[in-house]
Amino acid sequence: MGTVCIGCERVHGGETMWCSQCAAALPWWSAARACLRCAEPLAATDEEGAICERCLVQPPPFASAAAAFWYRPPIDQWVLRLKFGHQLTYAAALGTAIAQQVGARGDLVIPIPLSAERQRQRGFNQAAEIARHVAGYWQLPLSRRALVRTKSTAMQARLSAVSRQQNVAHAFRVVERRLVAARHVVLIDDVMTTGATLAAAAHALLAAGAVRVDVVVAARTAAVPANQG
């Protein structure tokens, strides 16, 4: 038997969750033309593997950021089907794409937590489901309880960049310092837009003794400039 492609739903002979035709059409993120710190597209004049001007002026607390995809069709629909349609197949697809596209790093994987209220409403944490597949593929330990969200925040998608930072300020806490002390943590989330949520979580982890925090997400929202293809 073959594998049913998650994109076109046709059976193909490969072992991946998508056929070669769909894989070629997916909006893959590329480290070569993205900022090392925030994963946004670099300006056409920047060298490959550079740091963007914004991160040079105001570096984020995390050491690097990477993604599997740009947040464009069909990835935006994959994320929505996972978060609001409870279709966990997409967590496996996104997690596998992260693990294969980004490559293993760190020594502890931690997903961005939901508030207790939102966890109850949704019934699961999409970042934790994605992180489970990443950690398994990379053969790294996964901690779902090291980091908690201490307050219920407004949906980030509805807020401006400044409001996003204010919304998640002091929203995270490390439950037990021993879980992250002296660890190189990889923070996992589904989508990165301004990075405010991930920055707030990274601050909490570093304050608790983590030696480094890297961010890895399924999708980055910035569009690829036209001159980059």
C-alpha cells in the first residue's frame, strides 16, 4: 500500500506525508535568505546568513529562529485545521517538516504552553502536539510542564505589534528551575509573527537558568520578497 498525500490526498509510493508534486509546491522556509535571529526575509542587499537591521539594533532574547514553512497557502490552512478542526494529522505533518527541514539542535524541547482556560476550551495544545513529533524525530527529551502560561491572554492575531508585546509580558513562568537550568532549550510553536510570545517565553527560560534558547516554528508569517522567488 502507498501513502495518502496530506496535500492532494492521492496515494503515492513515497514514505513522506506528501507526494513529490505537492512537496515542490509547498512554501518552504530557507535559512539562506532569512535573518539568523528572527527568521524574517533578509533585504536583497544583505549577505546570506546575516542578521537583519532590526535584530542588530534590538536583539531578541532567543539566540536564533528557524521555520519549516512560510505562512502561506496551503500551510495557513494546515495550521487552522489543526488548531480549530482538531485534525492532529497536521501536527504530525508540521512536526515532521520542522524536524527534517531545520535539523536537530539543543538538548531539551519545550512547546509554548496555552493558558489553562484555553487548554480546556481547545482540548489540546497544538504547539505541544507539533513538539512531540519534533522531539521524537530528533531523539531529544520533551517537557510539557517546565514552562507554564500564568495568565490568559487575548488572541495575538487580533492585536498590533505593540499590543502583542504588552499582551504577553510576564505571561510565562518556569515551574521548576532544575528542569531548564544549564539546558539549551528549543522552543516550539506553530506560527511566529512578531515573535512577542516566543520572546516572553525565552525571557522566562533564561531567567530560570537556561544557557541558550532557540526558536523553531512550523511557519513564519512574513512573505518572501518577490526578488527572492
